[in-house]
Amino acid sequence: MPIVVRDPEILGGSPIFNGTRVPVRNLFDYLIAGQSTHEFLEDFPTVSYEQIKQVLEKAEATA
């Protein structure tokens, strides 16, 4: 199952965490602002730690 999906019917096709309406961009905005993944999870409880971990691992591998 993919961690990130795009659906033109949800947020205009922005990449979101699968099974949620939370844009992946929100995670990176939190991290850039100096907030932790724990704070992100508190604010977006529909996203799992495993989803965050996999997105960050993929981002690191492509950097």
C-alpha cells in the first residue's frame, strides 16, 4: 500500500498521506519551522509514525 497518494478529488491532487486528507507538505513545513514529528502527530492524529518515517526515509534517499 502506498504511503503517499494523489487524488484530484482531494485537495486538488496535492500529495497526501494515504487514508487521510493531510498534505505531505505539512510535515515538511513543521520540520522546517523547528517542530518535532511528535508535535506533528499530535496535530494530525490520522497520520501514523510509520507513514512519517517512510516519507522521511524516501526523501533522504532521493536527496
